[in-house]
Amino acid sequence: QVQLVESGGGLVQPGGSLRLSCAAPGFTFDYYAVGWFRQAPGKEREGISCISFSDGTTDYADSVKGRFAISRNDAKNTVYLQMNSLQPEDNAVYYCAADPTGFGYCSGYNIGNYKYWGQGTQVTVSS
């Protein structure tokens, strides 16, 4: 059973930054796309960013475009989400997930396409 592991969440003031990590012990992201999702209390889980392991292309939801940046470290088999200019509306549990259906290319944020998930990390933005 593949289990992704998120880390890096925490409490930050409005305007602050955090960097989330998504590691995959014993698993390689080759031929997968890796997405970041978030779920706020009482809301549906939403996809916010994706990176294609085939060519490194990235995608962002409008809600985070210009503030968040997704990247990867192939040597560490880890995907990162750098989050800047955080606001209270960014409060959520953040999840990473791996999608095999696009053969390594991002193909959207259909939750059913993402085969492997992490357990999530809490991000709280508050003064």
C-alpha cells in the first residue's frame, strides 16, 4: 500500500508563508502527476495545484495562482508546495495525491483519478 506523507503545515499569520512537502517512501512518482488539494471545514475538497512528472509542467487553481508554487526534487522523490501571502481563506487541511491516469501529465483535479493520497497536514492562517 502506497502512502504519501505530507509535512510542513502549521500556524502562520496573514501574509506569511509555509512550504509543504509530499514524500513517497518506497515509491517513485515516475509516470504520475502529483496534485495538491485542500479541504476547509464544511467544504468540498478542491484541487489547487498539479505537477507533471513527465515534463514538469504545472497548473494552478485561480484561487492560488501567483501566490503558490509547486515544485519537485527528483533526487528526494518529494513534491513541494510553497505558499506565500497566506490569508485566512487558505485555512484547510492540505493533501497531496498521485494520479496515474494521465501517464505522468496533469489531467485535472478529478478526485477519483488520484490513486494514492496522504493523510493531510493542517494549515491555519490567523493573527
